[in-house]
Amino acid sequence: MSEIKVEKPSQEKLKELKVESWSPWECAPETFDWEYPCDESAYVLEGKVRVTTPTGEVEINKGDLVHFPKGLKCTWNVIEKIRKVYTFDK
């Protein structure tokens, strides 16, 4: 299974992905377990989170474009209130 991928996208890439049309989601600081039912891409508008997977830990911050693979089981530790937009990859 592939792991979480994080990148700092250009404005052109965000336009190309049509990020402005993605669904919004936000969460106050908390810790919870999650499993991804399908591939998801997310763009972080604000906040900071640490996602722990069986193979390590990834820190995600404002401005990050993140890909979560289908079937990934992880624990989210929201450090600063997070606001993101997301889409399920086809």
C-alpha cells in the first residue's frame, strides 16, 4: 500500500485540480482514528495536523496538497484547528 504524499502545489496546479470546487471540512484540536474508504486528495487552508500510520508520522500544514491512499488506517492528531477542502479521486 502506498503512503501519504505531501507537496506544496503551485497556484497553476491548484487551478488545474479545481480545488475551489472541492468539499470543505474542518476540525478543532482532537485525536481520532480514521480509515480511508477510497483515495482522497486534500488541500489544507489552515491549521496543523500529525497523521500517524503503521510506518511512521507525517506532519501536514497550511498550503499542503495531500494524497491519502484507499485503505490507509491512521490516527489524526489535530494540533491547530484544521480547515481543508477535499475530493475523492476517481
